[in-house]
Amino acid sequence: MAVDEISQVMQKYNDYCLVLVIGNTGCGKSTLLTSLIFGKDSLEIEKIDGKRVIKQKKEFELKDLFSIGHDDVSKTFLPDFYPDRKNKVLYADIAGLQDTRGNLMEFVNKFVTKYLFMKSKRIKFIVAIT
Ligand SMILES: Nc1nc2c(ncn2[C@@H]2O[C@H](COP(=O)(O)OP(=O)(O)OP(=O)(O)O)[C@@H](O)[C@H]2O)c(=O)[nH]1
Ligand SMILES: [Mg+2]
């Protein structure tokens, strides 16, 4: 998702309820949203570099879902969106707090998240605590 596409998405789905997860980087926001949308069967456990990590199953990766991290570097940057047209819900996978990639990323993340809140008529958010 490019920066200029964010405003287009927010405009297109302006009557949808925005659903997002707020929490520190790496707390499982992308994983939780994937599970909320497609159910826990969309996920599997895989060993990467000797560590057990949760991943999207191959068939769900094809749907261009939210990226799940598997190392110590923050994964999500600019938000990825998934519109649930039946229920008029727009899921947004946003960057985490305390981004490991530095202050500039942290600043952009805060700016983008504030923008989403300002542009939404209705919001439901989950606070994830680790
Ligand atoms: N044990 C366990 N690991 C989890 C759980 N949820 C996510 N993880 C793992 O935590 C790591 C980070 O998950 P993400 O979903 O990418 O976390 P995030 O909050 O989106 O991270 P950023 O996008 O970097 O801010 C991945 O390796 C997941 O497999 C959980 O409920 N239990
Ligand atoms: Mg993420």
C-alpha cells in the first residue's frame, strides 16, 4: 500500500466500520486480524531459523493477506486493508508501537494511524497487550 492509496481506500469505504488492532510491534496484530477474518484454520505453525512461528497457510497467502513477522524487525509499515463487503467492515492492519526501524518510521506510523482515525466515521479497535 502506497501513501497516496490510503486516502483512496478511506474514501472508497467511508461508510464502513474500521476495525484495527493497536499494540506494540510484534505483539501479533497481523496474526490476530488474519484469524478474525479467515478463522484460525487459515494459520499454521512452521519452524523458521529453529523458531516456531505462526504463518498464513499457503492458500491464504495467495489472497495477499497481512504480513506476519518472523524475526526481531517490525514487519507492518503502511497499513494493509481488507474490506468485508457483506458486513461493511474495513479491516486495517497497521504498524505497531515502538517500531524497531527507528524514529522516522515511528513518526510516520503515528501520523498514518491518526489519519485513519480522523477519516473514519465508525471505528472498533482491539488493544493487544503482550
Ligand atoms: N506464541 C504466539 N505467537 C504469536 C501469536 N500471535 C502472533 N505470534 C507470533 O508473533 C510474531 C509477530 O506476529 P505479527 O502478527 O507479525 O505481529 P505484529 O503485531 O503484526 O507485528 P508488526 O507488524 O511488526 O508490528 C510472529 O512470529 C507470530 O507468529 C500468539 O498468539 N502466540
Ligand atoms: Mg503486523
